[in-house]
Amino acid sequence: MTIDINVISEKDRNSVLHPFTQLKDFATGKIGDPTIVETGKGIRIRDAHGNELIDGFAGLYCVNVGYGRTEVSEAIARQAHRLAYYHSYAAHTTDELAILSDRLVKMAPGKMSKVFYGLSGSDANETNAKLVWYYNNLRGKPTKKTIISRERGYHGCSVISGSMTGMSFYHDHMDLPLPQIVHTGVPHHYWGANPGETEAEFSARRAAELDQLIETLGPDNVGAFIAEPVLGTGGITPPPEGYWAAIQAVLNKHDVLLIADEVITGFGRTGSMFGSQRYGMEPDLVTIAKGLTSAYFPLSASIVGEKIYRVMEEGADRVGAFSHGYTYSGHPIGAAAANAVLDIVETEDLPGNAHQVGAYFQAQLKDRFAQFPIVGEVRGVGLMGAIEFVGDREGKKRFDPSLKVGPRVSKAARDRGLIARAMPHGDILGFAPPLVTTKAEIDDIISIAESAVRSVMDELVGEVQTI
């Protein structure tokens, strides 16, 4: 199919409201034309101009099995021809949905019981909030409703999930966060530790702060704590030593549910099937999306623990039907896509690849970038990593935001054929390549990123005095 690039660009500019885009700059052409993505294969995409780019961020952490997997597209087509849609209300199901739910309950961390489906991580976390409130109402604890999240945590951008997200730009001018959501400190040792404080000591302090916050709010008022096993959009930050054991003890002490947001970390990215398993977390609810279908079809889910489901079932005679659901809950095409993707994840052992290739990736990041004078920290786990840039390594001082160092490095990488993301809350270059990435492809990613960092570092020599 041949397209007229100028016509498509004009139609797009005149009609599409793009997420996270400076609207006036796009409308006036200041930031150029939209990137029209046409094809993808493996870890690479190709735009309408014929430019090939390594997708070092797997779309938005989601195309784990890589682009162009015909096994998935064929599963989608088969299901569409057989039965394109039916709902899952009032105990209706399809074979693909039943098979998918059974395998998710069995592979999920913790003691899980049932799966409820949506279309995005945001709506799955909306569901989880309602389940927390429903559960506590049914067990006679109607005040136990506050949900604690973390600063720089990311849980979506709808009303409740956007409130859970601990980044101010998701709240500004949107009347968020809602009062039911409270935030506690970010577990980032590099920026948050006191002088001389070890990771274990820092983790103990963060846990003590959470304990005090729950005591201040009142344990009878706190229903759940939501967190990503590894901070994603907030900076790709693995937890410090001892963090999850300390946090879990506080939650158990106060009868507070743990919602593990595995939207990014689920299905292998950390080198384990779920991040909760890697860090010994004991979730009561698990949020999944992205890697569930590798974004070949919109599908998300809340995996519900036995403890919660038991209360829901026991309360059914008293309250009637479970009154929550979406038109597309358990969509048969989404279920077929997910089963095809999970077949690839298991058959090709993508968690194992993320563990092995991820170890090589982490070593290469540290070896090539840790000693750069503008690099403060190199961090990551599995096939997710970040380089954080600072103006003063010894003094741990950030660059002036006006220099836009992170975005400049991201652009320099893109100009060289690599998509790596400029992360918010600092000058950070983030990576999350597909889980099928090979060591040779890691070499390509590292080489391009190093060239990009060196080019921006050379530019900065004439702009700041701290280098």
C-alpha cells in the first residue's frame, strides 16, 4: 500500500489529539510532522520515509515478543473469523478466555483465584481500587478505603489510577489526586538516602515512614498499598536492598492489601515471569496489561487473590451480583492474542532471555557509561535500564532543566537510529527493549547510545562549567 505522506501528516495534524504532545507546537508545525510508523519486525520499526529504527523501548515497554510475530496475528485472525465478539457478562465465556484465565491464575505470584479483564493498565487499576473498597465493605470495615501509592510511581492516567500515579504533571490542571489516594516516599537510594546511609538502612527508613503514615491516617482507614516491583516511568529504578521485605512486614502488621502493578514487569522483563517473584512480594491483587498481549491487541487484567475473592463470594447472597464490568471485558480476540503471546513467552523462555541477555545489558551499561563525567547513576534489572545525567557528579547536583539534557540525548540517539526514552523527573535516558533482543542487538543499542551521549557531552562543554 502506497500512502501520500503529506496527506496523512495533514490529516493527522488536523484531527488527532496526541497524548503527551505539546499541542500548540504540534499544531503550528514547530516540532515537525508526525512520525508515520508503517511496519515492524523483531526489535525494529520502519517509518513512511523508509527510516529504520531500533525500538529500544518496545513501544511503551509492551512489545515484548517483538514486531511481526505471525503466530499472534494469525491467532487474532482465526478468532475474528470464528467469533469476533461476545461479552463475558452473566457467566458467558469463550474457550480462549477460560484457557487464558486458568493459565494466568496458575502462573501469577501469590495465591490467586480469579481474573477480571479490561483494556488498559489504567482501567485495571481502577478495578483494583473498586475491589479494595468492595472487599472492605463486605467484611464490615467501611472506613478502610485510603490507598497509599508512592511518589514517582506510575499506575495510569485515568481518574483513580492517575491519582495513584505519583508525578505532579499527571495531576496539574486535572483536579488530581483525589483525596482517597495518599503518597509516600520514592524508594530511590541515589537521590533519597541520607549521607552514609546504606541501601538496607534506607529501605528500613522508607518502611518506617510508611508505618508512621498508616498510624497517622489510622490503620482502620487504610485499605491498600499499590506499587510497581520496579519503578517504571518514574525513572526505571529497582528497589534498594531489603525494601520489599520491610514494606511487606508493615502491610501485614496493619492488614493493608498489596496491589502489585506488574503492567511493565509482568511476563519476563525483570528476568522472572513477574517482578513480584523476583523480589519476594506477596500481592493480594496483581495488575497486568502491556506484555499480556505484547500490545498486539488491547487487553488488561486484575488478578484477584484468594483472600479477596473468598469474601466476595461469601457476600454474594447478601449483596447480589458483582456489579462491575466493561463491554469489552474478556474480549475473545484479546484472549486469543494473549494465549498466542504467552505461548511464545513460555516456549521461547523470554524471562530466561531477559535474565541472561539482561545481565549482559546491565554490564555493558555500567561498563560504557558509569564513568562519564555527566553520568550520576546507571541502574536497571533484566531488560530495563536507565542512565541518569547530572551536572556535578561529586556534589550530586542536577543540570539546569533549561539545558534539557535527557531529551537531547534521546533525540541524538533517535537521529542515529535508536529509540530510547527521555524519562521524567530528571535527565534520564531509559531503555526497555523487546524481550527477544539478542546480545548482538544489545551491542548495537549500546553503541548508538554511547555515540549519542558523547555528542551531547561535547555540546555541553561549551554550555556549562561543571564538566
